[in-house]
Amino acid sequence: MNAELRLLQSEEGRTEICLSIPSAKSRAIVDAIRGMLPLAGLKVRRINEEGDEVFSAKEVFPDGSPAMLLRGLRGKEGLTQAEMAARLGVSQNMVSDMENGRRPISLKMAKRIGEEFKTPYKGFL
């Protein structure tokens, strides 16, 4: 199968590149394109299925910490420390200590948080 390439011009002075390739080659092609764009002075932005731009925690909170991320998650979920503790199977004091940076979040706990709240665990490390 051959690759197919189309350029679609927009009125805003941008061009959309449509590339149709064999599925087996898609990862290699995407990685190659991603590697070349910075050479052209372009930053790659991730877009979700709804068309919204996706930002990493580091981009949103450059001075952020795992403690801040945990507090933010609890706020997003609308939970008290006691409610979060119950879901994680730990004490409210442990959640408080992790949120305030008095207790590091272990790999095991980060994975438990990620699994319970369906979120990537690595930000909590």
C-alpha cells in the first residue's frame, strides 16, 4: 500500500496535512514527524478526541509537586480528605501529610491513586 498525502489550506493562513499510511507504519511515521517539527521551530501540541488541546501537569503547574497534584485531584473530585482516604484505604492523616509534602507519595500509593481515580500515576511521584 502506498501513502497518500493531501494539503488542505485554511483561511487563517494554516495548512492541514492529511496523511494516509499503512497502520503498521503509523507509529514510526508519527515519531519521525514529531522529531522533525522542532527543527522547523514548531512545538507539537496534543489534541484529544473532542478537539481540545491537552496540557501536561508540568505545563499547567511548572512549579507543581506531587502534593499539589494530589490536592488538585481531590478538589476536582469534590472529596474531603476523609473521603479520599477511605477510597485509598488509608487514614485521613496520611492524605493530609501527602498533600502537605510531609510524607512522600510512594510508587505503590501513586499507582493506587492512578487506578482508583483513572489518571496517570507518574505525576504523583
